[in-house]
Amino acid sequence: MQEITKQFPKLTENQLHQFEKLQDLYQDWNSKINVISRKDIDELYTRHVLHSLGIAKVITFKPNTKILDVGTGGGFPGIPLAILFPEVDFYLIDIIGKKIKVVNEVATALGLKNVKAEQMRAENVKQDFDFIVSRAVTNMPDFVSWVSGKIKNTDANELSNGILYLKGGDLTEELKNFPKATQYNLSDFFEEDFFETKKVVHLPLK
């Protein structure tokens, strides 16, 4: 929590309260439905919450932006981003129903009115979005094939509409066919060792 308040000093009392509740909520739900690995639950704020908020270091979403979170798992990066951007609409999907149950329960407990979560494959989503976010659910070529055709044509944010992908390691090979992709190193923003090789990849799609 300390790192979150340091990195995002303008949080409201309500946002601080929501972020503080995440630990207890995920520990409780993880004991019933395993959505976060045992070793990661103790590092929830670094490995999941702060990692998710890495996207907010490269873009500040404008109100009414529509975002699809593909393969959200237990709600990352969607839930932390929804707390940070209460005027932005988030649609969180995953193919595993029990994970979506946890997402819905967490969103309800936090009072997040800007989150909708459903068990769904990305290919079956019939809406358009400003951005599609995800945390390393697959390689970029496959991910692009899942989500192509779901991006709005008109840009309303500082970055062009498209994919914002959280991924680690050397992505040279994976991104070789995507010359428009931009990599942002999270180590430029966060000091923890965990972020040493972690990146946000922005890939414009129209």
C-alpha cells in the first residue's frame, strides 16, 4: 500500500479504502477459489496491484473511455485500474467461470459501479473499445488475432486506441511483425526488483 500511495499521491479517501480492502478480499476468496498463487498472495500489492497500475504510468484514461480486460483471472489489471479510474468503463472477461465469480464478488464488495465481468472468450465479444488490456495471457500475434476488429476508430486519449499489454522479458522476436509497438519499461517507474524486466507494450490497432 505504501508504494501505491507514493506512486499515486492524489488518491481520494474512497480509493485508498478500496485499495486497502484488496488484501483481505483476495486472501478470503483465494482460500475458497484459488485465483492467485500462494507465494503471490503475500506480494499482492507489488505483483498484482502495482503491476496492473503500471498501465496508468503510460496513460491517464479520460472519462468514458471503454476498456476490455481479456483473461482477467482474478481481476488484473482491470480491478486496480477501475479503482484508479472510476469514470472509465471496464469489461472484464475470462473463460474460467469461478475466476469471474471472484471478480464480481470483489467488485461488489468494493462498490465498483464501473466494472462488468463475464465468462466469455475474447473472440465472442461484440463491442468496440478504446483499449484492450491484458497480462501476458498469450503471445502478441495470437492476442491480436483474438481482439482484432474490436477497437474504436476514433481516438479520445493521448495514446492511439489499441492494446496495452503487460509482459516481461525480451519481446524482440514476439513483436518483430508489429513495428508500431512501443515498449515502456516498468523499471523506469517502480524500484522493486520484480519490475526489472516487466514492460507495458502499446500496440495501436484500427
